[in-house]
Amino acid sequence: MAAVPKPKKSPRRRIKVAPSIMQDRKECYLTGATHNLHRHEVFFGRGQRQKALEWGCWVYLRGDWHNQSNKGVHFNKELDDRMKQEIQKRFMELYGFEKFVEVFGKNYV
């Protein structure tokens, strides 16, 4: 009986997660809570989530401020826009406006 070859795994690029440019402690960005935390990548879609992780454009949010209630950032456009603007401002302090547009292709401020 011939051995059946193992299926090849598709080569997946491992995403390097840089430290958050907004936080140096593991606590909710909005409330300061230290329990039920989720990592929220502020930019998403079309490869933006990977870039957000690589550039540290993420924050910890308590579950209800992330995606577990209607007030969460995934369901609250005003909060989503505010966080994008805050992250962009901090990114620009570190790397400049041109680099932000080069990486994320858009201006949120």
C-alpha cells in the first residue's frame, strides 16, 4: 500500500505585532479597566489590519467597548472615527504625515 502524501500547508506570512503606539500597559484605552480586554486593530479591511498590527496601530478595549455591545467601536461610527484620528495623530508624531498616507493610503484627520 502506497503512502498518501501529506497535503502541503499554504505558506502564511506571520504577522509581526508591534507594541501599541497608544498604550504601554494592558488596560482598556477608554476606561482603564484591566479585565475582559480585546485587542482592537484601529484600521481594517484590504490588508489594513495587518498593517495596523505591524505599525502598532491598535489598542486594548474592554469587550463592551469593542464588539460586545451597541456602544462598542464596531457599532459606533463616531467612536471609530475618533480612534482613527487619535491613532493617526500619534503615528504622525512618530513617523510623519507622508509615512501615514504611504502605509494606510488615507487621511482621517
